[in-house]
Amino acid sequence: MNITPEQAEQVIRYLTGPAKVEEAARMLGVPLSRFREDWTKGRRDSEHGEDTPEAQLYLQAMAARSRCLAVLRSDADAAAGTREASDKLALARELEQDAGPLVEDDDDLRKRSPDLRVIDLLESDDLTPGERADLRAEHEAWTRACLAIFATVLEVEARRREGRAA
């Protein structure tokens, strides 16, 4: 792991604070690239059920974030109808969106997502023109089917809401 156990403990304290993940890394004074490596490895390891120091850091950080959000919501509830309540809820919403440093750069995501794997293959030089045309046509048909399913789900949910409202 790139950060020391003491620094990992401090990250947990910062995230309980509340601080965003990258802010916690900066407050540690650790190069962001080193922290990013531990964070993304921890996320990946924890998702695969591996018990590594990085996974423990990630899981403890997510638990700290959850505690912070619970406190913010509780405080907002206690101050309902005030500016303080709306500020705390706004902060909670912002922190909920904080997934950590460059999670979208997770290479493993490209391997896990069938859609991204197809796109990567279409953009590679590994296909003949005929294979590329066939794969592109199948991908377009699959995308249309997924969008049709999504539209149907939205229609069903709207009908259910209308039924409950009546």
C-alpha cells in the first residue's frame, strides 16, 4: 500500500468530518497519484471480495462516509424547516456523489461491461471489415432493444404511479 496505516486512519477521520475523498488525500499531503492507486485498487479488491489492506481502507472509508451522511441527515431532520437543514441536506447530496478519485478510469470496469467491451473491440484493429460491420449492426440492434426495454419500464412505472394516485 502506498500510504501508511496512520495515514489510512486519518483518511477515515477526514471522511467522517465531512471531506471529499480527494480533499482527504490532499490534507494527508500524499501525492494524489499514490492515493489514487490505493483507492482504485481497494475499490476493485473489495468488489471482488478480496481482503487486502487497500480493500480494508476503501471499506472503512465508505463506512465513515455512511456515518457522516447519517449524521448530516439526522441533524437536518432535527433542524427541519431552517436554512441549516437545507444546507446539511445539500452537503449530504454533494457527498453522496463523491465516488473518489478517478473511479471512471477503472480498467476493470471496461472488462466487466459487455457494452464497453464491444465498443473497445469495434475501435480496435482486431476485426476484419466484415466482422466490424456485423458487430456494429448487432450492437446497434442491442442498443435499440435496451432502450425499448427502458421505455417500457418507464411506462409501467408511470401507470403504477397513476394507479396509486387515483
